Amino acid sequence: MEGTTVVVGWTGQFTSANAAASPTRGNVDIAAMTRGRFGDVVDGDFVPDEGFGTVEIVSDDPFTVRYDLTEPAWSDGIPLDAADLLLGWAGDAGYFPDADDAETDSVAPKVPVVDEFARSMDVTFEQPVSEWQSAVSAPVPAHVLGTLAFGIDDPMEAKQAVITAIRTADDAAIEKMAAVWNEGFELGDATEIPAEMLLSSGPFLVDATDSGEGEALTLVPNPAYRGPVTPQVARVELVPQGDDPLAVVGDELDVIQVAPVAANHDAVRELERKDFVVNTTNDGSVWTMLLKPAGLFSRVPARTAFIHAVPQRDLTDRGGGAWAAAFAPSTSMITAPGSRAYDVVNEDSGFLQTLGATDTEPDLERESAGIAAGTRVCVLYDRASVFAVGAFAALRDAAAEAGWNVIDCSAEDFDAAFEQRTWDAAITRVPIPRTPEQIAAQWGSESSASIIGQTDPDRDALIAQLAQTTDVYESRELLAQIEATIVRAAVALPLAANPVLTVVDRGTTGVVTRNGTMATLTSGAAQWAVVE
């Protein structure tokens, strides 16, 4: 391992060592390499890291979960203990609002029971929580925050001051802690960052930042890390990947991530012919045709007839072009292809039976729905998107055969045009929700951010039930039932997950990328290795 380096083309910025307070993609990328945790959610399933600790339900009524640490430590040798967990819990529970957070009159949650000697913490929730395994983390060292907030030099005394402030609800002390939580770990534009700001409990620690804007940095193995997988390389360099990373991968860069577009198709294929590894994952979004349940499409039969006139794969093939095979087909708006939850949802939601191919002629189904031939359908899409342009062309051609007159309502400012709601249908990318709260935001009746703005009390009840379901298998069944309500409403035709390509030089192994939006590459950095 000595002397080995992996250079990664990176598009993020490291601006704060507290990713909980500033969860940008760049900060989460670094946290994935420098923070130990009880586990990760991978493709919708929790994968535990028992080298960090264990999580178990110790009481169903009241619902209580024990977060029990093994013996992790911060890179300065100070143990990571219950004080760190309690601090992380407080941050998530809203103890440290910043200036942008709205004031609420919500009742303060019950303070967890901390066992300082056993290095564990019991959290009692008001009700069962579906994400109980990942509800607590240690995003920053409590002894550093305590030192900065209270001026206490002794690390163990600083930890105790943090615990006492939270236990006693000391408003003055908590206000000082909030200031440090929200701003004390920001890195600013300094190139010389105090060492305590860069402490690590994960496999790597930040050794140097090469840019005052946090766009380039070097990480090295954390000697205090005792996890199950320790780093296999001596240095990881994250650097801006430039305008044409494919031209320098294998020379200046070892790992890059790019979007599959027509302009880079031949270059990527040429690299594959030279034994570079190319992994395809998705970016946590799904290309979709949405139908507005008003006006022309105010009735389900009309929406269903239009969806039946549009072959899913045709839209993806025309949109994806030479890269069409990289777009994984989808039948779900709330789960991602490749996940176990998706398999259950795909089988049980009724999508294929309701919105899939039908034996009825599309033009006859349109007539049966009471829609006259030649009826105009205003379709919104982003005219700057190659995929959307191609998908629209396929939609227009297929719909014309069924007697629909599809009108180009594309816009340069897609988001603004979407919010105006003057369209009948829209081709767009929709984020795949990862939590019940995100599902409620997208598909709940009362959400101001609802994608379609449709009211469905049955769906609301299922989402609320999902939020309190702790069994993973029951959760998948509920996801299928929620998806079924979207299918029956016929307001969305999912097309395909949006792909990302990871290109890896021949001399680098162990690079495994994840689907989704956050830390898709850096979360597995401890497995990277250099081969001669």
C-alpha cells in the first residue's frame, strides 16, 4: 500500500466538516470517508456496520431503540462515545436551528437515556419509526464542539458539558452549541484548517486541502480506525475533473463519473476496449411522463388511454439514443430499479395490468374514453435536454397513430413552466423518494410540493402507516400498495432511471458505485486498491 495513490475526478466542494448541518453533495462525499456510522442504506435496505456498533429495538411500547457502540475512536485518540451520539441526536431533533429554520411550537422530544460507561444510548420515540436503524449518527466530535462552545480544554470535561446542556435543557448553553454546530465547522476559504476541524472516525482523514474553495483535497488512512474494512491505498486525491475527463482518465485521473451522452459514447466504448472498467448506476431519479389530472385529463379513462398509446421503451430508446441500454426501465415512481423493494413493487402494484401493453387498439380506447380524434395535448419538456427532446419525438409519433394531436410546449426554463401548470403532460426527471417523508412530499394530498397535486386519502393513510413500520418486509408491501394508488390514478408513466457512468483505470480495483444521490462513489473508498 505504501506510496499508492488513487486520483478521482470530483465535482464537489468541501465546505463544512459537519455534513449534518450542511448536507451538500461534496460535504456528504467527505463524511462518507471520514465518519463511522451504524450502517448505510444501500438500494433501500439498511446494511449494518457492526464494527462501529449495533442497533436494536429494546421496547415496542414505548418504542425504544438502543444504539450501542463498540470501541470506535476519533483520529486524535479520544473515544467516540455516548456524548457524540447524544450530540448527533440533538442536532437531528432540532436543538440547533439555524437562521433559516422556521420557529415551531412542537413539543421537545424526550431526551435519550445515556450510558456513558457502556457507550450506548436508548432513544424513546413518540411512535415507531421506519428508519430507526439510521436515526442516530455522530456527525461531529462532541469534545471539539464542547471546547469551541464553552472554552473547555479537557476533552472529557467538554463532552460532559455537552451531555449536561442537553439533559438539563440549558438554553444558554444550547445556544452556544447551536452556533458552533451551524457555523463552527465551516471551512471558509482558508487553506490552513485547524486539525480539530478535520478529526475523523472513518477510514480516511483529510490530510490537506489544495484549494481555498474546497474543490481539491487529499485524504489518507486514519490510523485510529478499527472498522472491518481498512484503506488499501496510501492517498486518495479528489481533484476537479476538468472539461474533458475522458481524455485524461488513465493518465491524470484514475476514476471519473460522467453522464452518458451522444458526444462521449465512442470515447467510453474505446476505453472499454482497452479494459477500463465502466460501471452504470442511476442518479436517484426516474424519467417520467406526468399527466395533469385536470382539464383534458381530468378523468382516469382519458389518462389511461393516453398512456396506453405511448410505448414506454420507444420513448427511452429515442431519448437515450446510443446510450439507450444504459437507461434501466422502471415501472415505479417510489422505488429504484435493482432494489429488492422495486422487485416487490413491480410485481404487486398492478402496473403491467393497468398501464402496460393492452390488447385494445389505442384509437378505440381513446374514443371509448370520450376523446375526439385530433384532440390537442400540450406536452412540456426541457428543450435543452437531449433525452427529453428524443422522448418527446417518440411520444408525438406514437400518439399520432392513436389519434392524439401532441403539441410541442417545450420551455427553456422548465421549472418555471412546470409550476404554471398550463401543460397537459410533461416529460421530466423525478427524484426517487428515499423516505416516507419524501414520498409524502411528492405524493401526499396536503403537500405543497406535490408533483401532481392530487388528493388521495387512501394513499395518505398508507404513507402514514409506512412511516411507522419497522419491519423491512412489511415496508415493501406497503410501498407496493402506495405505488398501486399512483398506478390506479394513471397520472405518471415511469420510463427509466437516469444513468451515471463510472470509468475506472486498469490500475485501480475495488471501485464499487452505488445508486442514488449522495456519496455514491466515496462511500466505498476503503475498498479501493492499486494494482501494478
